Amino acid sequence: LKCRNANSPRRTWGREVQMSALFDFQGLLVVVLLSICTCSYLRPRFGNFLQPKAPGFLGMFGRFAVIGDRLSPFVSCACMIMAISTLFVR
């Protein structure tokens, strides 16, 4: 048996497929939580770019900042649970 490296691309139907961070549900949760924390940290510094009522992609980051500001105790608890889960369970 030949073991492949965890970072090596996967071969599917003759072509290489790169794995993304959103491969499973836990990866999606980590990306969303880190986005919420980053946007709520950057909103006081770059308030013009992170407006919650802006349409499109930047508006989504503004909404993440609002979620991080209003639900900060729950977001911090979710970050702690996700960190423990990533370190010890995964």
C-alpha cells in the first residue's frame, strides 16, 4: 500500500482536485467563526468598508461584524468550543 501525503492533491477521473477548507461541516463552521471575529475586530478601524447595509460581498462582511458585536458572548463561547474540538477531537 502506498500512503499519500495529506497535502497532496486527490486524483478523480484522471484530474487533480485540491481540497479546500470547506471540505466538511466543521471546516465551514471554523471559517464562518473566524470571519465573524475578524470582521468585528476590523469594523472600528475600517468602518467605511464594512457597512452592514451595503449590497454584495462587502455587505456580508458588514453583517458578520454586526453579528460579532451583538452576540459577542455567544461567538466567543462558540470559538472556544470550536478550538477545543479542533485541538482534541479532530
